[in-house]
Amino acid sequence: MDTERNAYTMKDLPPEARPYERMWEKGSSVLSDTELVAVLLRSGRIGETALQMSERLLHLAGSDETTALRSLFSLSPQELSRFEGIGKVKALQLSAVGELSRRISAGRIPESISLDSPSVIAEHFRARLGSSEQEQVWAIWLDTRMHFLGESQISLGSVNQALMSPRNIFLEALRFRAVCFVLVHNHPSGNSEASGADLSATLRIRDLGAMLEIRLVDHIIVTGASYSSMKEEGLL
């Protein structure tokens, strides 16, 4: 039996309930998360409309609306294809949208923005690192006025560990001619609290930076839903 030909579509719904028509007439902002995902899915399957499939996917992906949407679009095509009714094409479409949203959200920080606010830096990196299953360490390089000079990935680690190499950090700092810098890394565990190892490595890097007259301003740890700042917590 041809599943696509027999699948429920938006046309099976009354006109006022069709996401396509509502989006065309009133804009995408009026649609719920479920309706937006249904638009991407385009069609359902036998016994299930695209809206019903969308609702099921979001329910399986997370416990609340915010978590569900973020979790769904952070899955790989292979992970998405494990959901009943999601074939290769739908999995690739959903994964592509997730990657595009991350790239848009994690756009380059304008050089004119002063980065003395941990929340600004955290928001920038949460989009990029919040759903990563590996720990990554990044550095933002700053001038004397705390303006953005550039950013570098220092290391890519395992699920629960990434190497903060002082040598790599300060070679990059010198390459950018940075006067100050901020370290950022993610915790795939979802707990943004700094570990003892995080603090010990950070204090060592801070002291080495002081000798080179390159000041460590902050070390920020991000997850998909939160962040912590060693500067805000008085640890630096």
C-alpha cells in the first residue's frame, strides 16, 4: 500500500484549522509550535494527520513546550527517523531547520557590542552549544574596551570533559592581540554549575594570563536552559 497516497493531509481539515492557510493569511507568528512543525512535515500517514503527528513528536521529545521544541530540533536525522512515521526525507527536513536556526542564533557578535555582560555572552553560546553532546571550550577575545575581536574553539572533548590547554589559549590570545578574554564551555549534563576541576583549571589560566598581561574576565558555563558565570558568583 502506498503510504504517501493514503496519508492524511492538511486538506482533510476544515479551512479555518489548516496551518498553511492560517500562516498565509495571518503570518507564522499566529501558529502554535505544533502547527509550525506540522507545516514542515507537510503530510501525515494513515490514521494520523500532520498535526497529530507533530503533537506526538513534540510530546515524545520533551516534557514542556520549550524543552520539546529545542530537543526535537537538536536530534540528528538518524535519531529523528526512529520516530514512527518519520522517514528519511522528513528527518532531513527537520534536522536542516534545526541547524539553520542554530546558525542564525549563533551569528557572529558585532564588533561594536561591549561584552561585559555574562548574560549576553551566554545567550550567544547557548544557541551553539546548548544541545551539543560533547563538551566544547571556546574563548572570546576582547580589546581594552571589552569590544569583540574574535572567537576561537579551544578544544572539543567527550561527553563530560574538555581540555582547557593554557598553551592553546594563550597562543590564540596572542594571535588576536587580545588584552582580555572570556572562556565559555558547555555541560552536556544540563547542570551549569562549575565543577571543582573547572574552577581549578580556570584559576590556573587566570594566573598565567596575569603574568602575560592578558586578563581572564570570566568563565561562563552554558547548557540548553541556563548558564553560570564565575565572575557573577565571585569566583574570579
